[in-house]
Amino acid sequence: MMDKVRRAGILGTGRYVPEKVVTNEDLSAKMDTNDEWIVTRTGIRTRHIAASGEAASDMAAEAGRRALERAGISADQISFMMVATGTPDYPIPSTASIVQEKLGLSHTGAMDISSGCAGLIYGLIIAGGMVSSGMADYVLVISSEMLSRHLDWTDRSVCILFGDGASAAVVGPVPEREGILSFDMGTDGRFWNSIHIPAGGVVQPVSEEAIRNKDIYMKMEGKKVFAWSVRRMKETADISLRRAGLDKKDISLFLFHQANLRIIQCLSEKMGIPMDKIPIELDRFGNTGPASVGIALDEALRKGYIRKGDKVLLDAFGAGFIWSSAVIGF
Ligand code: UT7
């Protein structure tokens, strides 16, 4: 333990989205919106929504199971696990405890990460540190977000944006020149209430009044979030690239948080990255919070878009405001 420094990378990924697909037309039938507005403003066409009875821990466990399978790592080889979520099954205990039980990982430490949409990348970086230092050999990092349960389905400016889903990665030792080559993590707490759910915590416990005022649902200052997303995601990408000693041209794929196609197009323009180097999954899944970057990574790996020797940038921004990026070699 702790007597060696080694390179840590992603050995396998998995993802899970619920079966039920909700289209823009489905939403138009329930509220004053339309496919044209949603597609032009966000790029989103469909999203998956969890069935009643399905929990964030169920999605997490399924994504985790698939990641273990792809990595070829058995549950008993995992020594620590994390679940990034803003939509835990319960306020107490951590969703990680529930997922740990579902995956039969009873010998591991487990904890939740509450870092908004940057949660999965935060988790990968923490896991990378544990593996590099020798504190752990294999760490399972999962993200699972079920925002459908926290949305006001009459607030058309917010509810159309999100979908439920989970993604996971097994982090373990990899050869030199592969794995997490650099990273950056940031937070700007001045804007903690620009995306938040006012009720349900200790400041405003759930009450009839909170329900009446719709304070149990997520509130968001859309334009502010948009502007800061672009700014911080560009800055953090530049920092991670610089720390890795790489140029944009050295990166095969830019896996940006899948919140809004226009945010991604702005990044493409400002950073001078062609759109064909940026996978788009939000058209099918909407914004799946911390799971989104992992879903895009899983998709890219499964479709063979990432080859041996490729370097990929992961970059996300969300509630907090919190952001993070990492350059990962495969
Ligand atoms: O992980 C980070 C998560 N958050 C985000 O990614 C959000 C970032 N922000 C955004 O994506 C955009 O700000 C939105 C997509 C949320 C909104 O786009 P916008 O271009 O900022 O629109 P807006 O809020 O300025 O609204 C323009 C108009 C308004 O009508 P008026 O006041 O001009 O008459 C809205 O009432 O569009 C109306 N509107 C809608 N119309 C049809 C808002 N939502 C809808 C809707 N359908 N769903």
C-alpha cells in the first residue's frame, strides 16, 4: 500500500437508461411546448424516463454491473466504489450503500458524490488518485440521475431538458502513457442557487407549503447557466490540455456534458473544434446529469470510435456551479 505510483485509467464502462421513451410530441400533448422549440433551443428529441418503482440505485447497479463485465473485473476485485448523484434514493443513507448491496460488493468502502453534472468526472479523478497511489487496485465509479422525480412537469422551461440514466466506469492500473493524463476540478459557490431544489433539506423541510409553492422541484436560471457553462467548460478544457502538454489537435474525441446542443456548438466555435469530434447523445437521452459524459463515453467505446492510442477529453459543468475535465488516454 502507498509505496508505488502508477498510471490509472478506465478499464471498462457501462450505462443504463430506463425503457420508457418520452418524445417532444408526448410533452407537447401535456403542456404548451412544441418539437420545433425544443429541438431548436436544445437539440433534444427524446429522453428516457424511469418507471414508477425504479430507483436511482437500480439504474446505478445495472450500469455498474455492465462496467464490471466489460472491464473483466469481478466484484471481489473492487476495493472502493462511488455513486455520483443529485437524486439519491433517500436523504439517508447514501445511494452508494444501496448500490453496494445490489452489486454484492459487501467488502468495499462506498460513498456518494454530490458534485452536480461534474460528479462522474470528479469520481474518476478521485478513483484515479486512489489507484495511482496504491490505496486501491480497482475502483468502481457510477453516476445515476433520476431528475424526473424532481421536475415540475408544468414548468416547460426546465422539464423538457432532462432524462433519467446512469453510467459507470471501472478505474484500475494501466500501462504508462495511458489513463488519466491530466485533470482540472473547479467550483464557484457564488452561484450555488442558480440550479437548486429549495425544499427537502434542513433549510426548508418538505411541508404542505413547500409543495404548494413548488419548492420541491428543481429551479434553474437557464440563461445564466448557459453562459457560465460555455465559459467554464472552455476554461477547464484549456487547463487540462495544458497540464497534459497536449494541443486540441491531439484529442480524438471531446466528450462534453450533454446538456444543450447550443452550448456544445458554442464550445465548438470558441475552441475551434470540428463538430465531428464531439459525440452528441443528448438528442436521444436529454440531459442525464452526471451520467451524461459516461453515457457518451460508453457509446463511443462500444461503437469503436475510440481506438488504442487515442486521447479523449471529458468535460462537464453543473449545479454548484461545479465543473471538471480530464484528458484520458486509451
Ligand atoms: O447541466 C446544466 C443544466 N442546465 C442547462 O443546460 C440549461 C442551460 N440553459 C438553456 O439550455 C436555455 O437557457 C433554455 C433551453 C433552458 C432556455 O432557452 P432560452 O433561449 O434561454 O429561452 P428563454 O428562457 O429566454 O425563453 C424564450 C421564450 C420565452 O417566451 P417569451 O417570454 O419570449 O414569450 C419562454 O417562455 O421561450 C419560452 N419557452 C418555451 N416555449 C416553448 C420556454 N420554454 C419553452 C418550451 N416550449 N419548452
